[in-house]
Amino acid sequence: MNDKLTPLIASEQLYPIDAVYMARTDLSATEMLGYSPLQLDSVTAMLVGLLNRRTAIRHECGAEKEIFDIYRYAGIEVEEETLIYRSADEAEAFADDMIAQGKRLFSPYPLRSGRFPDNSQIVPAKLYRMLNAKINLGRLAPAEFLPKRQVLSHKELLEFNPSTPVFIKSASEAATGWGFAVHACHDADDLKRAQQWFARYRQQIPFILVEEWVNVSTCWCAGVVISEDQTICIGGAEQIFSSPGQQVGSVIDPENPFPQAGKRLAILIGEAARQEGFRGIAGLDIGLTKDGRMVVFDPNFRFNSSSTQLLFHDSAVQRSNLPVSRSFQATPHGQFIPTRLFNGEKHPHANGAHIVTGFVLGEDRKTADDVAELLQRELEN
């Protein structure tokens, strides 16, 4: 593949000039993410090609020359300073060196508690947790754009008996992802399972958020880039769910574009976060209700699984003349764009299984879905 892909937003606009990508943290800092030791390292393989002229601290399994050659073959230019680590201590030593040079760290999740000074981080942990806590979304978004919500104690949850379907979520400041702490409750059996789940995690989740079940026609992850002086919306990736609240991928389809009203809402919320001090890439789960109202469900003030797809989509479409992109992840040709490659043979927790994340393009949604499923099967066999 010869034509290079150009990100929608240049690296200079995505993060401040002194930013260093340092994603290696520990399980206690990620808390409710459902993370494993493997994922602590594999997340460091994200954002390749988006941090050019920046520094990135990456695990060796996601930063080998052969892996970067694959990105380049796919048209993704890699011109970052890559610092390769093999242990958490090595990663933190690199981070210390970067801080000594006057640079600041950023990560999709809080770094190890108390390990690095607040002024050495683009988004300090306290600000990160405040912005990402679902309970605080009302501080950033006007009430007219929120589903009806209430906060319950664990005792109140056990006594809770809704008359209509609801979503039950963690209301704590712990970071949650993948729908890990989201429970869709249609009936009494669903509610009982949710009550039992939250009872198991009552030490980590002090309060519970209950949201009305809003009937949406489509839900997108809206991408925003927040700099010192403005918020830019880079579009929205339509979310694909295996079941309510459980996302498995995303698609960008010109036949079902992210509405302008959704973009305005994303910028409005992004501006509120900018005033709080957030800088960098973020995402907001925004749905279009069947009666035409825009509703924001979850704040994701960190880069998201669809961020790279959004940033490379337009350029990939222009190159391939295929208008639809569809993400997938395989653990092991249409037009395939890698967004994370991780060599599992070298990681002690991977059991030899590689991680391949990216998106494919197709002439329509069905074609993109078919190509993604085919490629996923081939990679996993």
C-alpha cells in the first residue's frame, strides 16, 4: 500500500507539545475496568501514527520494528520517539526521565497512585476521575440533554423496584469501560442480577446510578479534541452492541451520519471540560432518541477505542473509495487499517495469543461487516 493516511487532526493539535504517552499503570489505579495484567501493557500499543514528533513509552510487544513496518505498509506514518520497556519499573523510569526533561505525561487511565506529581501530568488523576465519573455528568451537560437519573445507596438499591426498564451503573469515580459496570434491567430477574453484582463490588462502588431507559435509534461515541483554546468535534462513530449497554465495535457510515445537533452537544460538553482543565482526546456517548432528541449517556474523558478510527476514517475513505469503516478486534483483504498490534508470544500473560485491533472499509455497511467478520475468523484460525 503506497498512499499515506493523514489524520483528520495533526498531532500538534491533539496533545500539547510537551506531552508524552505513558499508559503503563497498575490494576489498583484502573479499579473497575475489569483489566488484566495483559491489558496493562497492551494499551500502550494504542495511538500509533497519531503521536508523531512526540514521545511514546510502549511495551516491546507493541513496538517492535516488524510491527511498525506493518503500520507503514498500511499507510500510517510512524515518526515518534519510541521508548520501549519490558517491565513496569522500566516504564516508570522512562517517565521519570521525561519529567526531568520538563515534559508531561498523559494516559487513558490514571497512573499509579501517588507515583507522579500532578504538575507532571496533562490531566491529573483527581481531574480525570471527576470528569469520568458518570455521577458528575450533570456538571458538564445541561439537564435537557440527560436521561432522568437518580443516585442510590447500596441499601436503597436492594429496596429499589422500578416500574419501567432502567440502566443501573456505577456512580463512583473509578474508571469503567466496555460496559463493565452497566446493567440493563428489563424485569425483576435482571434487577436481581444487578443487585447481586453491585453487592459484590460495594467496597469499590460507594453509590449506584440509575438511569431511565431511553429508546434511541442510534448511539454514537462522539470524538472531541480539547486544546488550550478550543474544542473540536471530529465526528461520531456509531456504536455496535451485542446487547443493551455492551459495546462490541463501531461503524462510520455516511448513510447514518452523526447529527449536527450531536456535534454541537459534544462541543458544549467539551468546552465545560476545557474550563475544568482537561486537554487531549475525549469521547462522549450520545444517542438520538426515536422522538428526535439528543441525549448524552456517558463521559469518556480519555481517548476511546474509536478515536483512531475517527481520525483516520476520512483519509482511508479517500484512498480506497470505500465509504464505510467498521472496527473489530481479533486475538489470534478488504481495506484493513491497524490501530493496535501486540505480539502475544513475548508477553507472559498472553498465552501466545496476539492482539490485532483495527478497522476495515467497505462500499456499504453489510460489506464492511462481512469483511470484518471474515478477517477476524482468518486471524483467529
